Amino acid sequence: MGIETPESLGFFPGEVPPTCFYCGKLLSNAFIFWMGDGTSIAMHGACANDLAAHLLSDAAKLRLGDRP
């Protein structure tokens, strides 16, 4: 998991998500790929950066006691 291409993962093209988890646009040859509990996500590098910033912000707010 990390920076991958379909070839480096050993996947056939149909097995790799064809669009970015974050923006929905088609993926380039190199992308960020992570697997979780029975699923995987793939994102452009910039989209992974944006998502990471939002996740860190939300985690900090939760840690400080913010609620919905």
C-alpha cells in the first residue's frame, strides 16, 4: 500500500478502482492505494493530501471534544 500502479499491484486493470475515491476523476498511472477491511481506495496524490488534511483536522476536533 502506498504509491502504486496497476502493474506494481499485479492487478488486472478491471480490478483497480478506475476513478479516484476523493474526486471521482479517472486515475493516472501512479496513484495512492490503500486497502482496509474488505475494500480498497485509490486516489490521486493531491486528493490524498487534501483528504489527509481534512482527516487530521477532524481527528483534532474530536480529540478536543467537538461533537456534531
